[in-house]
Amino acid sequence: MFSVLSYGRLVARAVLGGLSQTDPRAGGGGGGGGGDYGLVTAGCGFGKDFRKGLLKKGACYGDDACFVARHRSADVLGVADGVGGWRDYGVDPSQFSGTLMRTCERLVKEGRFVPSNPIGILTTSYCELLQNKVPLLGSSTACIVVLDRTSHRLHTANLGDSGFLVVRGGEVVHRSDEQQHYFNTPFQLSIAPPEAEGVVLSDSPDAADSTSFDVQLGDIILTATDGLFDNMPDYMILQELKKLKNSNYESIQQTARSIAEQAHELAYDPNYMSPFAQFACDNGLNVRGGKPDDITVLLSIVAEYTD
């Protein structure tokens, strides 16, 4: 009960031998090697109630949405998590997150972005939603990841509690910071009806946490919605990522699927002390078990780029 989104015609040599930081082919600080870099990406996900359907049009898992886009200057991907509370007001939360991600994807394919400014992608997309003649109501978190081919730098923007990990040599070397107003209330982009403006929580795209850093051939980038991170701690994710060693391209898909499946199973385990339950306890709540939620996982490896 899953769908797999695969992407990229890239040469994955150098990816799968587990290049270390000292390997000369890795280019030291990520700027060496001379050639352009690209991402080999595969994805998998579950809607919270996956029995009602799998992958919706536009790469949505439940109220989650994602995209992977390729441009001559960069590879760009993103995930978004529609806020489910809108369903109480007769609004489909997946419409906002899905439209936001599809708009980001179109902007990238049209070249209307600067690789070093992922917040700009998010801002332009959000502004287009605001300018729709027919208001599209809803809210969503968002995480955008951009690999600049030539500079070998990764540029990220994260608003809310979706996020990313960068893994090198079996260790997390970079990760996004979660943004919460208070417990279980992440930063989010919103469009509310006029009578609710000022009442509905709404953050500016400029509030997104932005980072830039060098990457190396063989780096693993995992981008996901909170349905993953609320149910799987880092050590479990790293255990699954070890399966990528001495592997082929299809293994990226298999590992993304394995991570999403494990998170989905843990989400419905009432006796499991999940990261979400631990966070709840830290906030004075007596909570145990996983957190049933939509889950979206995009798994990427930095490889040599081929057109």
C-alpha cells in the first residue's frame, strides 16, 4: 500500500561505494572533482488513511505533497504538509500543500529561481497562491532543498516541522531546525478567508530557516514531512540508510520504501515511545505510542551529473 516516485537519469557511480570525507574523488570540501553534481532521488509515502487511496495526482500522500524538479543549473525538491484542521471547515488540506508544491515545481522548470535562494522559490509560489482569483484556503509547512550543480552547494529553506538530514560516513552532518510556535503547532504558510485573517496562524516565507553548505559525492540527503521524524529517531533512520552501501540505483527506491513503511508501522504502535510522544512528555503531556500521520520520504544521493 505505497507508491514510489523515482527521479533522475544520473550516473550513480561514486555514490554507492560509500565515499568518505578523505576520498580524493569526493573533492575534499565538496568543491573539488571539477564536474557538475546532481541528485538521484526516489520517494515513497503513505496517507494516514492509506486504505482510501494511494498517490494522488501531483505526488500527494494524504495531505502531504512533494515535488522533484530538474533544471540545467540545479536539482530542486520539496515536501509540504497540509494542516489537517482545515478539514473541520470543509476545506481539503491537500489542495493547499499540493498546489504549493506544483507551483514550486513549475517555477523551477521554467527557470524562475536562483539556486542560492530557496526562500525565493517558496515566496514566489506562495504569492501566486495569494493572487488566485478563486481563493485557495488552507495552511502548510514546507521544506525546499536545492543542489547547485556547479558550486556543489546545497541550499535549503525550511518552514515548520518538515525537514531534511544530510548523512555522510554513517553520521548526520547537517539537519534542519524544527520551527514550532508551541507544542504541535509548527510555522506554516496560510491563506484564510477575510473574516478569519488575523485569527488563523500564518507565517511569512521569510521566516523559513535557511542554510547553505558544501556537499560531497556520495552524501545522502533525506527530505521528509513530520510523519517520518515524529515516528523514527535518527538512529533508526541511519540503520536503514546503511542498506545503501555497495548498492545500485534501485536500492535507493527500496530504502526509501523501507523507511516509509517502518515509520508507518511505528505510527500505529500504541506501546512505542516515539519521538513525538517523548516531545509531548517533555511538554508535560502523558503520551505514549506513535503518531498516526501522513508520511512522505524523498531519499537522494549526490552523484556526478549527466545530461
